Amino acid sequence: MRWPAYCVLAATMLGVIPHPASAQDTPGRLGASVKNSRITRAAPDDLNAWTIGLAGGLLEGTFIRYAADLAKVLDDGDNLRVIPMVTFGAVGNVTDLLKLRGVDVAITQADVLDHFRREGKVPDIENRIQYISPLFHAEVHIYAREEFKTLNDLAGKKVAFNTPGSAANLTGQVVFQRLGIKVEPVLINNALALEKMRAGELSAVVHVVGKPNDLFSRFKAEPGFHFLPIEYGSNFEDYYVPATLASEDYPNLIPAGETVSTIAVPTVLAVFNWPTTSDRYRRVARFIEAYFTKFDQLQQPPFQPKWREINLAGKVPGWARYRVAEDAIAKMKPAQNVEAELRSKFESFLSSRTADSGARPFTNREREELFKQFQQWQRR
């Protein structure tokens, strides 16, 4: 099996060499055997002692931006070093958590464990991979040529789903499968796929990222090219939520005042279930402590605006929360829990209002002003 050069480089930076045939240490609940093994403690002055490998995603995706934000805020000299890695995305990140030495934490999606249950047949995946907290919602973008007006029009056509292991390949294919629309999947980088769309070699491109995304924000609009709507229904109720794309998100692609219905999938900050006796558990515990302690810094500029929508105490259906994160939530001040829960409900209300009425989404400044008014009203 060939390993990408950047994975080898990242692992080398962490002081380890990836071994394709090896899995991570045995998870905590199943890890009785590690009690008899000797755990090597890093010397205090060893740069690897408190280093965390964070699997992000593709350069044109959203995951890597949030991974970079985490590194900027949580890095604390010799006390904690977070190294964000360019990776293949949602599915690939979980594979890396399972198999690639040097990867401790990863950003992925809520629907990824279901994929490993059904397609990968990975035993006990719910125990081996757990979550620290939910993150932002990643919207499904389906960008098509002028002659295709609905998703059904793409039946039998070539559609790009980004690279293997990406969020677009996972969630994008789920969308077409659940709607019963058979297309011809093409797995190439989406930046290249957009050029092939222009040349008429592809009918549409699927990208699953948090809006607005640079791939489309910086893309020169072609006459007639447009986003296709996805109608939310009972077939998406398990992991997905209704969402919209608006002219405020992509002014060069969506006419002023117009919106496009779509769905979104929650993203997750995931972790391998390290045995409590392992050195990796010790490192991840420090990462989680720093994450919860400094989370309010992530919600301020210049970091990604969707940090403000995240509820640390939120639940992720089908996932188990990592024990260290559970303890961190229990230690949160009651006021922090209340405001986080209030913020989550407020954002859900605004999203559902926009999806149901077709009204334009609020800007970040409008959302913050409305939230302040909502808090004042509640106090009264």
C-alpha cells in the first residue's frame, strides 16, 4: 500500500514512521492487554512529549481551516503542540485515526461511522472512534451545467465527487443513493473537476463544505452554471438538517435575494479511544482540556465564523462521547452550559425559519444582533 508523501512527512514531524499494516493501540474498553505493556514516557524537554497530530482535510475544503484555527489557539509552546495535517477528508480521517500512527484527533462528519459499519464492516467502530464535540454544519453544494435543472436530470451523467475518502464522496453519494438517482461517479479533485465542467466533460460537481467556501467564492461564474436544490425529507432525517445557500454566501453565483435549498451534515471533532494507561491518552487529555478552556477565543475574529454556532455540550446521534470530554463538560460552569445550549437552539431556529420560509439567511452581524436581543428578551 502506498502512503501519500504528506502523511509520511507529517508523521516524521511527529517523530514516528507510519506502518500501513498496523492499527492504533487497542481502545480503552478492550485494552486490558496494555496494562501489562510498558508505556514509555517522553522526557520533559522532548518536543514530541505534548504533540498532537490533527487530521484536517483537503486544501480546498473547510476541515483544514478549522484544524488551522485549533492549532493557532491551542498551541502553547512546550506544553502543547498541535500539528494540522492536509488529508483526504471525512472518511480518510477516520481511517487515519484507526491505522496511521501519529494521528490523535480528526475532523470528520456525523454520517461517517454509518459508512464504516455498512461498507467497511469495521468491528466495534462505535467504541474505537468517539467524539469530543460537534462542530459546524457542512452544506452539500451540487454545482451543475446550464442544461441540468434538477437532480433527476443528472441520471446517467458524469458527476464529480471529489477524491476518495472526501466528504463529497461520502455524503454526496448518499444523497443520490437515497433519492434513487444513478449517476456515473468521477473521483477527482474538485478544482480540476470544475475545469472539466467548463470543457463539457462533466455534468456537475459535488462539494460538501461549510459555506461560504473558497472553491466557489473565487470561482469565475460561467453563464448558466448554477447550484441545484436538494429538498429535505424523511430520507435525510437521521444525520442531516435542512439548509440553504444564499446570494450572501456566493454573490457571484447566486442572484441577489435568491436562495437554494440544500441539506447539511454536522461535522465532528473525533478521537481514537485511547486506553487510559497510554501515553497518547495523556496527550489527548491535555488537548481536550485546552480546547474547552480556550473555546471562547475560537468564537472571536479572525477565526472561522461558524465557531460561534457550535454547542460544546451538543449530542451527535450514533456516536459515544470520549470520557475526557464528558468530564470537561461536567466541569463547565452552569452559565456556560446554558448559553451554549441557548445558542444552539437559536441557530437551529434561524436555520429552520430560513429553510421553511425561503427567506434569505441572516448575515453574521444580523445573527449576533438578534441573539443579543433574544438574550435580553429572555432575561425580561
